[in-house]
Amino acid sequence: MRSSIRFTAIFVATKLIAPLSALPTPQAGIDSPANIDIPTADPVGPPGATGSLRGPSSLLGFNPAIPEATSGTTDISPDDFQLPPGSTEDSDLGIFLDMSTVKNPQPIRGGNGKIPTDPGPRNYNYDKINSDLFAPPGTDSGDAPNAKWPLGLSHNRHGLQGAGWARQQNVDEMPLATAMAGVDMRLEAHAYRELHWHKANEWSLILNGSVRLSAVNEAGQTFTDDLTAGDVWFFPAGIPHSIQARDTGVEFLLVFDDGTFSEDNTFLVSELFERNPKSVLAKDIRADVSALDNIPDGQLYIFPGTPEPDDIQEQNITGPAGAIPKEQSYSYHFSQQAPYEVPGGSIKIIDTENFPIASNFAAALITIEPGAMREIHWHTKSDEWNYFLAGQARLTVFIAPQNSRTFDFQAGDVGYIPVPDAHYLENTGNETVVYLEVLQAPIYNDISVGQWLGLTPPQVVKDHLGFSDDTVSRLPKTKPFILPGNKNLLTTNFTEESL
């Protein structure tokens, strides 16, 4: 009897518990792994696949069963790397470290070579050409935005039928560059950058080859000119223009006064005609709609053209308003301007004094001989946009109150320095540096640190910087722009090279 009662009780209890165990489990939070669909949880792999995509939970946290790595080292043996000259000098001297030819360069500066090495993974080529970021001078301090962009890392958009290409830099590549953006464009012989206009002002320096330009302004006045390497043009925002390479082909640099500018957002004549009703277009050009049968399907962008006549007068079209007055010309033959030469290099300036139409563009084309440097300076009215045409150099930007960073530049790089951050540019190679400074200002301007101190009462300078009378006497009272230097970049005494 008792056995029967006990069996009945167990049976009833079991029947009561079963429904409870079948109830849904409490729901985890919406972001809980329990609610995440994992399509790769149990994959059906290809033939030969082995193993698991994920490890077991036993790998979470501390587990005494997991072996501890107690042998080996991450140090690089001195036999496996080389130090460039100057590496063991006082880091505050900031001597340029030429890592271009050393074996397995390491981030060592000062400290008798005892600074930790870098076992990798790493890109050795980047480390070699950016030695001042890899092994920075001891005077670099704090944080600073990136001030360098190699155009070689920009996407290259190709034109039609191999007619050319263009690559650009704007705030997408270098967020610091808010006031200006740049484009490097190439056109094959007789190719066009199709008829277009921009929302931003366009300033250009021709790098190679030659080009024919044409434009029409609001008054119906026309402009046509042939330009060659070293010349400059400027088209105000909204002015429609065409660019056609001469039989040499052409490559040119474009600078726009808007850091968000994109070459892909240009107003194109092909798109203008494709995005308007054909009946409206026919009415506008006073033609039958059949005249529009051959308009392009899609952008022409950069495309092959027919050879332009050698005689520019054949394309010099003028209406009742005539040609644009010479003083408002959109071109300036900068290649014919003689440079201002100083010990260590040269400088050519173009601004509204000699190119009036470019109302808020001022630029300097500067050469710096090996060992020389563009003096420490800053600009008072504008950020500075740089482009390097030849050679290699380094630049330290000083940002108030106590931040600084040093960057290395090579041909094809863009640099950017906000106003009024102080900076210099030192030639760190064996060939002449050629680079362009572009400002958003009507007149080129800068403050020379040497001249500033040279024109400040000596007692004031000595009280602030602890200079001797001899040092104060060496400070220039005129603006040197460029300072000569020894090709041996280990040199630290320049008293024999005083101005």
C-alpha cells in the first residue's frame, strides 16, 4: 500500500514539473549573445576544411591549464639592425636621421641606442621615409594633427580612352586642411578636361607640358591663352572654362579655396545637357530637338580631343563685349618671372600685386639648396597649403602652447599648416627642394622669427632667451626667407654662416 502511494506521488510530481521545464527561458537583453543570429556558428565548409571558427569557453579569462610563454624575447639584436649617423646624439639636437639606406631601421634616437626596438610587423619603406615620425626629435611634444598627405595614396580617377587622370586631396584625406584642397591632373596630347565650372575658386600651377585655356565671364567677355610649365591660371567660382592639352600633353596642380572640395562634384557641360529636358535645351540653343541626338551619354570628364590649331587667333572668339581686359586676365606667365635669389635658395611670389584677378590667393614658389632651410616663420592671415615638386625636406609645426611635431616630405606630398602655427622647412636630401606655398590672402605675408628678434631691443631678447651679446648681434634685421647650411646634416655650429 505504501509503495503504491509513493509511486503515485512520484508520478504526480513528475507530471507537474514537466510543464514547468517546457516553459520558455527568461529572455536575455536585446544585445545579449543569446539573441544574436550567428550564421557562421556551424558552417558547412568546403572539402578539406577542418577545425572550428571559434574557440571554447575555457579560453575566457585566467586558466592555469593554459601554458605561459616564458622564453624568447621581442628585442632586436644589434647585429640585426643599423643606426644612421646621429642616432646616439642628444635627442634635443633633433639631427635628421637618414634611414634610407640602413638595414632594418629602428626607432632609436639618443639614449646611446638603448631605446626599445621594433620587432614588427611594419612597413619598412614608410619608416625609412618618415624617420622624424619613427624616431622623433626630443623636442617634439604632445599631440598634433596629421599635416602630411602623399598624393600617391589618393585614388586615381582615369579619363576616357586613356586620355588622362586626376587624384585629389581634401578633408577626407587630411581633415586638418579645412581651407584648401588640391588636385593633380594629367591630360594626354590634345585631351580635354571637359567644359565645366566650379562652386569654388580655382588656382593652378602647370607642372609639366603646355595647355590651351578658354573662358567666358558674366559680361560675355572672352579669354584664350596658351600656358606652359611654371605658368599659373585662376578661374573665379562660377566662370565656365575649358582646358585642352597641347601636343606635349600636360600635368597641372589645382588648388581650391574649400577644404571639402571634390573634383567629382564639378559642374560639367555633359551633365548639364543630360539632366535637362531636350525640348528645353532645343529652345535654349534655338535648334530642332534633333540637334541633340549626339550629346554624350554620361560624363566626358577627361576625354580625347581633336588637335587644336597652332595659331591661337583661330580660337580667339569674341562677341560684342570683346576680350577680358589684360589687368583682369585669368593667366599669369609665372615661368617667365625671375626669382628673388638669396644664399641657400630662391623665392618667387605671386599675389594680387602681380596677378590681380586671384583676389584671395597668394603663393610662393621656393627652392632650397641641400643643407639650407626655409627660416622659422608663421603666417598672419591664412593657413598654408604646400605641394612638393622636387627633393625631400622636413618640417616641424609648433602649436601653442606646447605641442610640436616633425614631418618628412618628398616630391608629390601635400603639407598643411594652420594659421598662425610656426614652422620651418629644412632640405634633408642631396638635391634642391622645390615646393609651393599657397595662402588664402590677397598679399603674401609671413613673420620671420630671426627678423622679429633682430628688431626687438637686445635687452628684451637677452632677458627672455638668455642669449649672449654675440648671439644677439647675429640676428638679422632683414628677412632672409632662406638660410644657408652645411650639406653635412650633423653640423651644429653655424657661426661661420651668419648673415
